[in-house]
Amino acid sequence: MTQTASWLDAITFDDKGLIPAIAQDVKTGAILMVAWMNAESLDETVATGRAVYWSRSRNRLWRKGEESGHVQVVHELRLDCDGDVILLKVEQEGGIACHTGRASCFFRRLDGTADSATWTTVDPVLKDPQDIYK
């Protein structure tokens, strides 16, 4: 992919060439996940209409759904006021965005008060991850 698009010049990447990216369900507004993107993944996302991220753990492009089949079709990209966060409004194919088999990566809620707070799992596993990643 080429990285000469002038729209990339408006983006403020960190010192590793990355920018945080929030994936939001285009229909419900639910936040599905947060990942990282670089210029190459952004360029490919725009060119293909499918979400492509940068995997810090694998140190390579991560085409969302390449293993699971849970592709994110991008309907809109937005850049925040400081130019340092990307918002992707997506249609989540298969209804599962999280590697745990849940609709969203944000499935834990903090309950209680400051001195007795605990994280509670509030969203169900829709599909066993062992059935997703073979």
C-alpha cells in the first residue's frame, strides 16, 4: 500500500508510528474494541473498506477476522480533535469482536465502592474461543 495520501498528514502518530483506534458498532453505538493502527494499516483500511490494525504482539498487520472470520466492515472513519485517536464505525460480521468470544472487549463492569470495588463480567460468551481459533 502507498503511504502518500495527504489525509495521513493530519494524523499524529506516536513515537512508534502508531495511533489508538476505537471500533464502534455503526448501528448500536456500542464500543467493540480498542486497537492500534499505523499508516500502512490505515491506508489498507481505506482502500479495502475492512478494518486492518497493527498487532503490537505479532509486530505485523492484523486484518480483523483473518483467523476468526469476524471481519469489520468500515462505514466511516473519524479523527479526534487532536488528531491522535481514530474512530472506526464498523459493522461487525458474526457479532463477535473480542477474542474471548464476546460481542465487545468491554465485558467487565466495576461494581461497588472505592474500598470494595470488583470487576463483574456482565456480557456472555457468544461462542467458545476454541471453536473460533483452530
